[in-house]
Amino acid sequence: MMQAELIFHNGNVFTADAAAGRAEAIAVAGGTIVAVGHDLDVKSLAGPGTRMVDLGRGMLLPGIVDVHNHHLRGGQADLYELKLLPTMSFDAVLEAVRARCATTKPGEWVFGGIWGSQLVEVIGRASSLAALDAVSGAHPVMLRDDSQHNRWVNSRALELIGIDAGTPDPQDGQILRDAETGAATGLLLERASGLAEQAVERSIPDLAERNKASCRRAVEILNGFGVTAFQDATTTLPFLEALAALDRANELNGWCVASLPAQRTLSGADLVGDALIVRREAYRTRHVRPDFIKLFMDGVPTTRTAAMLTPYRATRLQGCCFCGDPLISIPDLVRWIAKAEKHRMRVKVHCTGDAAVRDTLDAIDVVRSFNGPGNGADATHQVAHAGFVAPADIPRFRALDVAADLSPIIWYPGPIQEAIRAAMPVDRADCYWPLRDLHAAGALMAAGSDWPVVANPDPWLGIEGMITRRNPRGGYDGALWPEQALDLETVLRIYTVNAARAMGLSDLTGSIEAGKSADFILIDRDLFATAPQLLSQTRVLSTWFEGRQVHEAG
């Protein structure tokens, strides 16, 4: 009989395994779960060298699986950047920039974020550029918005980037200009943002080391919130290099599925598409899985760049029938999906508008018609975000074996929802995140944070919000489409075993089952005995990855 190295007993174990249900104890050996069940049965695996951990009836869960984040950007923001909150006023943003510039070496970049989408109209004015210039002096400044799709820069940054009145808009991007003078206002939309990101990166002399430090810090933060597996949503070559280097040094405490961009990214990366995909195996390690191709079908609704089936609010420039435009044609999308399946990869397709979702499902349907259901049980493509979905398209997720990547954590009232309401009719804006309908239709639903689009990758905010549809932080009244609320057990599966399946990791992690990696967390409360409005206060007491403790609450 195998002797366990670790036995956790006297616990309240939520396994996320439909067959097993709840348990009292688990045993671990060699980084793997070897037994799950009642105390007496599991304790029989103890030997002279077994470490026994009495959980004191504490609740043990599988490690959280985050299906969508930009982890390295999150670590970078924590270590090196100016931190703003999306709820800050325009004047508060300016004051934060002023304070940061005062403590930064002359001429160095000041960059960070995030500013709220509700400020986009104000920030797009020429007078706002003048205000930013006044507080920043000789420092170039770049600030990201809460969608991470847009950047606000000052005049010194425009100069360093090389943008003037004659600079053409990049493909799939826009340099916002003053209607009278034609001069850039400092607001860069969609892929124009990459021009600013490239300029910032050129100013960093030790970028590779900084990337490794950012990656290391990001995983520490994720572990602190109970995350033991995640999918990086746009993994450029420098990010792949950092991940692989950390794992080969035994410093990567989590499973990472990488999504390799097929198009020029919002960060301005040059190596994309086939040139990146052919290199992926050089960076595959035990814990780094470069198994997805990332595609962008549209932008974001707050700046009217999401592709919608019905028009946005009428404006003088766009008229009354503007619905946003897709970034990829269906034939091109079909080619990319077919290419992914040929390479035994999957696609993660950014779709924030319901037209983008429909086009993506149509393209997958075409590929399924000649390729069949895919390459095995985990050949699941992902629609990233899936906030706006037409009712007719909801059953197609299950029919086509497509996962709904639910991110960012904004399924309740907040600044992004207010900005969406300003961009489109309220009755349409409020039909956002049809979670109950997707669940009822049998869709595979997986939750992600989209950090640093949100301030931190805290899953407990999202878990509470899926159940209450109210803002866990307060400050915004009411509930967003409360009829779409879900129950706790369903939500926990969305954050664990479902997300692992969507990422192709279901044989490794996501549930507490014998044979899977010993990835689990101990929390400070019984979630099922906690009022829904208090779930966001959950603290992770300890996080375990492959049977090693990688986080302990201070």
C-alpha cells in the first residue's frame, strides 16, 4: 500500500468532482492526490513519515483556475507602474500623475493605469491633453484604460512615439484628433495603443529581467488569491521566454496555458501569427502549455469598437446605424481555426459584441463541418468575454463544443457598465452577461479575471457577483440583470473544474480527485454557510500547488 506524504483530515472538502461530492480528507504523495474520502479510509495511508494536517473542519477547495488574465502585465503593474483606480475622477488622475512625476527621474516615462471608461469622452478633448501636459512637465506619460484597449498619452509621449498631425492611423486603430485642428488629442484607440507600448518598452534597458520579475510577482499574487492555474490571454514571445525561464528554474508555482497572438497586439508585439506559432515548442515546459492561438474579432463597447448586431447610440460622426466593425472576416477566421486544429491547438477569440460572437460561432461551425468535433475531449475553442450574446446563439456553445470565457469580473453595476450604457441604448446595455441562460443551455462556462483590466485577480469578487449580480465593493446601486444569477455550487465549478476543461487541463487539475495534481486551497469560511453578500470577504489561508505550500496568509 502506498504511504502518503501528506494527509489533510477533519475537513470540509468541496471536490468539484460530480461523482465524489464532498469529502473529509485527502492524501498526497509525489505532488499528486492519491486518495479522497472519509477520515478513517484516508488515514489508513499514513506511515511513520506522513505529515498529518488537521483542518479543524475548515473548507478545502480545488485551486482556482483563472481562464483569462494578462499575468505579466499584472505583475508589472504591481512592481513598476503608477496605480490608478477606474473610479477616480479626471482631476484625481491628474493629481496622481503630478505626484508620480515629482518622484521620477527627469525625462523618464511615467506609465500605468487604469482610468475608467466613463472618462473617455473627457480624455479625448484637446483641453485634456493640455491639462496632462501641465502636470507632467518633461516626463512622457502613458496611461491605460480599464479595458486595456486604449491609452492616454501626453505631448512628450506623442513626440517620442512619432505621432504628429500627418501620422496615419494604424490598421485597426485610431489616433483621436481634434475636429478643428487635426492635431492628436493624446487618446489612442485599439491598435494605436501599441505605438505607445512599444515606445515605453524601448526605454527599459533590462526588459528581459523585468519580465521575469513581473512574471514571478504575478504568480505570487495569483497564489495569494488561491489561483493555481491560469491562461495568459495574449502571450507574446518575451512573455513566453519569461515563463519558460521561471519554470526551468523551478520558480513557476502554477499551470500556465499560453495564448499566442495571431495579429498585431495592443502591446505592439511584432512577432505574431505563424512566426510565433512555429517557435512554441521551444518554450513548452512541464507547467507552460502554449496550446492556444489568440484572435481579436472586435474591440470594446465603451469606445464603440465592439461589433454589435444592433446600433450604438446615434452620434454626429457615426450616425444612427453604426454597429461597430469586425476585425477579421469569417473566411480568415475559418482559416485560423482550421490551422489551430491542424497544429492540435485551440483558439481563444476576443468577442465583446454579439455580432462578433455570432461570426465566431459561424466560423467554428464551418470548421467543425469538415474537421469533425475536434481533437479529443479537450479540443474546446473559447469565445473570450461572451458578455453580449444573442439569445439564438446561446445554444450553439454546447452544440459546437465552445467554452464561454467569462471575463473580466464586471457582471454587476460599475464604471464599465456605466460607460456601456452611455454608448448604447440602456435596454440593450443591461442585457449583459446571460449566465443563467448559458448554463441552462449546457454551455461550458469558465471564469477569468482579465487582470489587470480589473485591479487584482480576486476570484471571490466574481464568485459573489455571479450569485448576487450586485457590486461587492459597493458604490453602485442595484443589480445587473438579476434574473441571470447563478447558485454557489455552479459558480464554484465555473471557477475550477470547468475552467480547467476549457484550458485543456482537465486531466491534471481543477478538481480534488485521485490522480490529479495536488492543487488546493484552505479558506477561512464554509462558503455554503456564508451569506451571498459576504462571499467576497473570503480569505485564502493557504494555497498548495503539486503538494507544496506556495502561499500562507500573513
